[in-house]
Amino acid sequence: DVKVTQSSRYLVKRTGEKVFLECVQDMDHENMFWYRQDPGLGLRLIYFSYDVKMKEKGDIPEGYSVSREKKERFSLILESASTNQTSMYLCASSLGGAADTQYFGPGTRLTVL
Amino acid sequence: AQRVTQPEKLLSVFKGAPVELKCNYSYSGSPELFWYVQYSRQRLQLLLRHISRESIKGFTADLNKGETSFHLKKPFAQEEDSAMYYCAPINFNKFYFGSGTKLNVKP
């Protein structure tokens, strides 16, 4: 079974803080993704990565950056958190690209005060 | 422009009734077509993928290329089908999820 884990289930931060969300997968998948999930908006892609040190912008990259130094780990960084970044953040991985089955982590619910 | 439309935010049916969750997409090409499901307090997971042509938990999905629709159907809904359902037509460089439909199956 593919296992995708995220570092925190719940996180509370203050406006302006730098926030790191970590995601680890254990199935040697090439592709990893960060989404945010908001009611009524579904999932929106923030960034994805097809390989170590590679990254591509998704639909809503503004205010976020990512890092992929190792194949199994994909980090999402909020350089200066703002209240409109309060959301559920989902990480996913897949073997054969986005058009292959994506395996999701449990999510991190981030609240920015 | 909205790329993936799931017109119903909430769909309530009684147990044993047929259910259809609609999905329309507005981009061209031949995307891979997925339905993902999220049960209460569980992670998002694949329900079915068009290319595999499998029926999962009694659900099937019909592709209508002319209408660019990929509706999810089940002839007899069960209470355990209550969940959030997301349609995802995915190309190599276009992957959008719909806004989701919450299915509530009443006893």
C-alpha cells in the first residue's frame, strides 16, 4: 500500500510567519503534488514536481514555494502566511504523472490568525 | 472559465434509489478521467478510473465525448456511499478537480 504522510494534521500560525508543510511518500513515486481544498472550490493545484529539484507551478502558486531535495519528500513553504491561506492542504503522489492514480495524504488543516 | 463543473453541491437520495453525480469538463484533448471519493474522516482516494473500465462499489462512469461529460452512476445507493465525490479529468498539463458533490444517502 502506498503511504503518503504529512507532518501535521492541524497547524495554527500567525500572520507573517514562515510555515513549512512536509509530505513524505514511501513508494518511490516520481511525481508529487500540493493542493489546497476549500469548500465550494474543490481541490486547486498549487505546485507539482516530476523529479528531484524539479517544480512546476499549478493554478494558484502565489504566496507559496516548494522544495524537493529528495525523491520521497516534497515541502510546501508559505514565506509569509496570510489569513487567506487558511485552508486544508493535501499532498499527493503518483507513479506515472498527474494522469495516473494519485495517492493522497491525510491533509493538514492550517489556520492563520 | 470554469474547466470542470459538478453542478450539484449536495445530492440527497434514499437508500436503494439510483444516483447520478454529474461532471462536465470544458477542455479539449483526451484527458484521463477519474472520480475520487472522500469518506468522513478519511483521506481522498481513487474511486474509479475510466481507462480501467472497472465497476467499483457498484459505481460506473460513462464518458460522453461529444458532451465532454463523465457522470458517475449507481443503480442502488447504500448508506455507506455517503461521501464527497470529486470528478477529475486530467491531461498531462491540465489537471483540475471539480468542486465536489456531497452525496447523502438517507436510510
